[in-house]
Amino acid sequence: MVQVRVGCEFVQWADLPTHAILQVEPRPDGEFRVLDSCWDEPTTVASRSYVDTLGNSCRRLTLPAGRSRFRFDALVEVSPDEDAVDFAAAEVPPEQLPDSVISYTLPSRFCPSDELGDFAWDLFGTVPEGWTRVQAISDWVHAEVTYAAGTSTSITTALDVLALRKGVCRDFAHLSVALCRALSIPARYVFGYLPDIGVPLPAEPNDFCAWTEVFLGGQWWTFDPRNGRPRVGRVLIGRGRDALDVAMVSSFGPLLLETMSVWADELPSR
């Protein structure tokens, strides 16, 4: 097993006391083990935790007027293996999908798959069904969309990304999810911490990472259109229909983010 330290720090400004929901803690059912975790003391005292209807760990608190800060840190044990692959995994016909999965075939705010049907079928309709087709979608998004910070906003949809062909990992994931759903393949948006284990260090600062999970052969599988390859050490925070379900900070009033830092670092083996 491999140990990683993950966490984040946000500094924000509010004109008035503002209630907020924070979602930056590892998900309880992730394929990893949280050895230790903590919030800074002011956040711990002022907040309470709960698990939302999608199974994500959330925390509620009211941020004071003026400048405030919250910091979360965790020590996590992850598998040294890359994301699992099964080239034989087949698509499941809609009539055989579990009730809990069927909603992930439907359009959502940032993944308007109903508007991408013709495009998806023209591009991937002749690709063999199953893993091969989903991998083709992920590879196409990886090749066609350029990573460029600052080119999208919190309201950018998969259609916008398709037109612009630029974005951040959230945008790669939204487009991949929307294209899968346009072909009646269940897909969901996920995000978390991703340490740089066994890969070159990126030029850009560390950040949260978004990827996709696709339902094939009766189970969910990880695909990463942003990075374009299986990776080691994912620490899952949230799963949802799109980024709207798993926002890091949801505020009930204006909240200005001044700075944000994220870390996901492999620790030396003992």
C-alpha cells in the first residue's frame, strides 16, 4: 500500500455571515483507507458533518462576515495498482439497468446529452459496443480538448466545451459523461484528490481532479479523459450527475474566493 497526504485550504470573503456546504472530505465508501483526518479548529467548532443523498461526505457551517479560512488535511492509504481495466466489459441494455443507475443515462444541467445524440452516434455509433466504445469516447475527448486554465467558468456545459475545445478537468469529464449518456451508457461525474504517482510532475499547481465512472458489465469503471491513462492513488471525494451535485463549496449568498490551495502528495515509504 501507498500513503498519501491530501487536503486543501480556502480563504474567502463574505460581506455578511453566509451559510455554506463544504465537500472536500474523502468519500466514506472509497477504495482507500483514511488513516487520519482533521479540520482546522475554527471549522471543527463551527460546523457539523452529514452524508448527502448521493453518499458524499459534506459539512455545514456559517462563515462569518469578512475574511475567513478553512483547512482540511488527511493521511490516506491507497492501492499501488493503477485503475482497473476490463476490455471485455459490455454495455448493459437500458431495460436491464438497476434502478439506482438509470438516472445516470439522463441529461443533467452541465451534461445535456439530449442535445448531443446525433453528434455522438455519428462519431461513435459504429465503434464496437462496451469498453471499446467508452474508451474511444474518453480518448477522443483527451485528444480533442486542450487543457487550459481560465477558459471555462462554473456554468460552462459540455456543449460549450465541445464548441470551445478547451477547459479544465471538470470540462473533460462533463463532455465525456454527456457523450456516453447520449449513447444510453450510464456515466457519472466524480472528483477527488489525485497524487502524481508514477507520472511526470505537471507544470500547473496542484488542484482537485475530476474524472468519470461508467457502468459496464454490471459495475462502475474509472475513465480519465483529462489524463488519458489509468492512474494510481485516486482519493474520491464526490460522485454525482455532474459538478452541480459535488461542488467543493456551495454558499447561500455571495462568497468571494480569495485563494485556494490543494495538495495530494505521495509520502516516502518506510
